[in-house]
Amino acid sequence: MRFVLPPMHRHRHPLARVLSLILGLAVIGVLLVFGLVVAGVLLVGGGILLALRQWKRGRVAAGRPAAQPARHQPEVLEGDFVVIRQGRPVAH
């Protein structure tokens, strides 16, 4: 079974060319505006969610009694190491 597409030819009539150009620009404009609206909604929604999260965190922290500060645990990774010299194969 063969799929046959209609021939893609440019319109020869100048008015048809102008109208197809205007139609293409209109479609691109609508897509651009739609994308900007979606980006704006996401940006505003993310800002509102961030503000609500910060506001809730502030209320919870203000409602707690002041506790003694916990000891600071240093972030140290302890372990053993082996020096590998260059040029020698390593056998594990």
C-alpha cells in the first residue's frame, strides 16, 4: 500500500501568497501568546505556592516554644583510604 501526499507547490497567485503568509504569522502569534500565558500562569502559581509554604513555615515556627539548640554535628566522612600509585596495576 502506498501513501500518496498531495503535491506541495507554492501558490503562484500573489494574493494567495500574501494570505498564506498572514495566516502563518497569525498562527505563530497565537501560539506565542498562548505559550506566554501558560508561562505566566505557571510563574504566578509557583510564586503563590512558595509564599504559602513560607507563610505556613513561619506560623509553625512561631507557635513552637523556644527549645535548646541542638549540638552541631560536624559533617565529616570517616573511613580508610588506600594510596594507588601510578603505573602499577591494582588487584582487588
